[in-house]
Amino acid sequence: MAVAVVYVFTILLSIILTWFTLCVRKRQVGEPPLENGWIPFLGVALEFRQNPLEFLRSKQRKYGDSFTCKIAGNFFTFIMDPFSYSAVFRQGKNLDFQTFAIETSRKVFGHADFNDPIYNRNYKEIHALFRQTLQGPALHNLTSSMMENLQTVMLRNKTSEWTTEGLQSFSFRIMFEAGFRTLFGREEKPSEMENIEPKKFQMTTAMDNFNVFDRAFPEIAAGFPIYLLKKAYTAREALTERLQHKYLKKNHGLSALIERRMNLFDQMPYLDELGKARTHTAMLWASQANTLPATFWSLYYMLRSPEALKVAQTEVERVIQESNQKLDKMKKTVVLSKEQLDSMSALGSIIDEALRLSSASIMIRVATENFVLNMDSGKNVSIRKGDRIAMFPQMIHMDPEIYENPTEFKFNRFLDENGQKKTFFYKNQRKLKNFLLPFGSGVSECPGRFFAVNEIKQFLALVVFYYDMELKDPATPVDIDCSRAGLGILPPKHDVLFRYKLKDCISE
Ligand code: HEM
Ligand SMILES: *[C@@H]1O[C@H](CO)[C@@H](O)[C@H](O)[C@H]1NC(C)=O
Ligand SMILES: *[C@@H]1O[C@H](CO)[C@@H](O)[C@H](O)[C@H]1NC(C)=O
Ligand SMILES: *[C@@H]1O[C@H](CO)[C@@H](O)[C@H](O)[C@H]1NC(C)=O
């Protein structure tokens, strides 16, 4: 017995020693300080995941503006100095985003490998569609479609009673359905014209499936096989089932984005029908996963601040009066053009401030060669092939030197003295180019960012216009759930109750 223990002990000890002598990476000349962590493979993953902001702040105090950490088998070099972000964005030559992004997305959505040459040429075309169909002139169509869909969903129930609901539940269900219809269209049924609810059950199911799948997203993206997460897998497959071309083709009001993606996928002989549908599930996720919590926070902070709510009401009234629309129950819907939305700078500031407080995305690039990164300070940092460069903009968003009292919501933080969008922010008396990055930047910048801000603005304008609203308990703040840090907009830890009521002149 004792002999066996000695054997086991010896074997373990030699494994550990081998690991330390052979497998532990050593810092080389010119490389940033290195933190291997003490757990084989995982490195500092646990510490990092627990609280990325605090982890990075403590390493920054120890090492300065760049350092390398081992996280789950990969080496990440963090760039902490916001003035050096541009140096990374400019390094297109030695840094890859797409290969890495498609790999991650494949793990989660199970779609085809678009890095494979048999798809690659078409994939470039598909990628180019984002800009063509989500920005510029195309945004007008999306905007008016979203405006209509939001009101269809909001005005289905014209009761004049006060209704109590979770604020998250309220904003998620309205935005999910309206956003879904705006991209993927809707089944045309005559009853829909009557503002009755023919599809409630299906849309509720889709929304439930989306939530179940989205809750498991962090584990799946981190590499946990989705096949082992039964509920998430079933939910994803159910969403995908409904997004097959045979159903989408029957829908009315498909967005140009989805219509043109469908055309391109139909020209790809190696892609089967479910394979096409999986890419649509990925698109559905991209269009909703961040937008929903961002909408929640925008509405939540607006309602919590009487000043913000007042300013928003004044702005909405001004814009609606300017366009000669009255609060009138005979009128089917309110129309706000894209130009009018653009002119609503107070709502814009409320949204930007909500994004600043809730965004925790991480920007990642993979080094395709050994190369030297020239930091803004003049320092040069050697990066090894295969390593990742990472930027965590929450460090900027929560920097008290850039944003005074950074954890506080200030509705007018992004307004200048003329009430216009403020674009000057400073650190060390230097003007910052990158001060608000909820949408990423460089090659991976979110192509839906203009549409996203527009749709949240539309939502805020319409709820202010249609409803009287109050939070049940405005004094108690709701905490942010940090467990999804790295993946985008963080959700609240729990829902908060509020009550709302259609204004008397609208209700029936
Ligand atoms: C508040 C809402 C949103 C936020 C905060 C947001 C944020 C982001 C971020 C940070 C990325 C880059 C991910 C990375 O670097 O790995 C991204 C990518 C993307 N977003 Fe958004 N997004 C939002 C809404 C939308 C909407 C409404 C759409 C479309 C309708 C959309 C479509 C996309 C697409 C297609 C990509 C991938 C782009 C690529 O592969 O190059 N997003 N988003
Ligand atoms: C906008 O919609 C109109 C009418 O549905 C269509 O003719 C036009 O091509 C669309 N524009 C864009 C840029 O998608
Ligand atoms: C409309 O809302 C009221 C109040 O919440 C609710 O009692 C009623 O059942 C709803 N009506 C419909 C048709 O959903
Ligand atoms: C960093 O590299 C650049 C050329 O890439 C060089 O001009 C500069 O002198 C180097 N800086 C330092 C501090 O070594």
C-alpha cells in the first residue's frame, strides 16, 4: 500500500516537474511581461473570468500597458493604453480576425466552415452584404420597417389599465419581435391587420428558444460542446428549423439583408437547407443578443433619472410636433424618419451612456506571423505567431480620468454645450480617438451599429410617446451580471418591476 502511494506520488511529481521545465513558456527579449498562472492549460482563466476589469487593472498596475497572459491554452497580449488601439487596428497585415471569428461562430452555430476555400469566395460576398444592407441608403428601409413593427407589437393591447411587468421582459419581448419581423419578415395573415395577435404563441416560442440558447452561449463559445447542453441544443435546432428557406420565402417584408443572403446561399452547391438556416440563426443572434440588453439599460436608466425622462419627453414632443403629427387614436402609426431620429441627440446621449455602462466586449486578433507592435508610447512589443492580441474597452469606459465618476449614469455625458453629440474626450490632456467602443472597431466593427442605435432610439421615442411609465422601486439599483464579460452588452442580474399604461388619448 505504502509502495503504491510512493509510486503515484513520484509519477505525479515528475509530471508536474516536466510541465514546469518543458511546457511553461518563458518570456523572451522584447516580449511583454508574461503571466503563466499556476494551473496547467487554464493559466489565469479562472481569475480572469471572475472579474476581467479588476484582473486587468491589477496586472496593469504590476506590468504597465502591455502584458501577456495564458488563458485556456492561448496566450493573450493585452493592450491597455487606449492611444495604442489604433496601432493594432492598423496592423492588418500580421493580424487576423476572420479565421478566428468564423471558427468561434462555427462552434456555436454549427454552420459550414467558411474558411474552407470551397466557400471562401462566396463568403467575401456575403460579408460585403452587411455594409450594403445595414448602412447608408439601406438604413431608411430598415428604419421605417422597424418603426411599423414596433408599433404593431406595442399597440396590440389597447387596454387603458395600468399593467405591471418586468422591465426586461417588456423591452425584450417588444424588441425581439419587432427586430425579428424587420429582418426576417412575417407571415401575412389578414387578421394581423386588425392588430389581433395571431402569432403570439410562435413568437413567444422563438423568444424562449432564443433565451435558452443565449444563456448557454458563454459556455459554448468557450468550447463546451453544445451536444452536451441538451436544452440549448434543442432550442438552437428549433430556431434553425423555422429559418429554413422554404418558410422564409413565404414571408412578407423580408429585409434586403436576409433576401440577398438567401440568394447567395442558394448559389452555394455545398450548402444544404439546414446549413443555410444555421447561418440565419447566427444572424438572428448577432442582431438581437446585444440589442436586447442595450434596450433594457437605456430604458432603465432613462426611467431612473427624472431629469433624463423629462429631457427625452421634451425631445420626442419637439420632433413629433415638427412633423405635424398629433397624439391621435385615429392615426395608425407615428412616423419618424431617419433624419428625425438622427436629430434626437438627447436620446442618443442616453443610449451612449447606457452602452458605456453595460458594454464589456473584448476585441481579439490573432498574430499570423512573428512581428513587432509599435506602441503609442514609442515602446516596441514583440508578438509571437499564433498569439492573440486583446483589447478590453471597458477599461476605457470605466476610466475616471476619461469619465468623471465612471459608474454613475449621467444622461447628458455625451452632449456638448449646444446639446449636440459630444466627441471630445481626453486622457493625459490628449484627445482620444477611441473613447466609446461598444461596437468594437477596425475590421471587426459591428456593421449593424447604426441600425442598432436607431432601433433603440425608436423604441425609446415610442414608449415615451405612448405610455406613462414608472419603476416600482427606483431607489434600489439593479446590478449588472458580469458573468458574460467579454461577449458584449451585459444583462441585469435580475429583472425589475415597472408599470405602464397607454396614455388616455390612445387607449380604447
Ligand atoms: C447594441 C447593439 C449591438 C452591439 C453592442 C453590437 C456589438 C458588436 C460587436 C462588439 C461586434 C464585433 C464582435 C467581435 O469583435 O468579435 C459585432 C459584430 C457584428 N454585429 Fe453587432 N452589435 C449590436 C447590434 C447589431 C445588430 C442590430 C446587427 C444586425 C442587424 C448586428 C450585426 C453584427 C454582425 C453581422 C457582426 C459580425 C461582423 C463580422 O463578422 O465582421 N449587430 N457587434
Ligand atoms: C427600399 O425599399 C423599396 C421599396 O420596398 C425598394 O424599391 C428599394 O430598393 C429599397 N432600397 C434599398 C436600398 O434596399
Ligand atoms: C391587455 O392587458 C391587460 C392588462 O395587463 C390584460 O388584463 C389583458 O388580458 C390584455 N389583453 C390581451 C388581449 O392580451
Ligand atoms: C521601435 O521600432 C521602430 C521601427 O519599427 C523604431 O523606429 C523605433 O526606434 C523603435 N523604438 C524603440 C524604443 O526601440
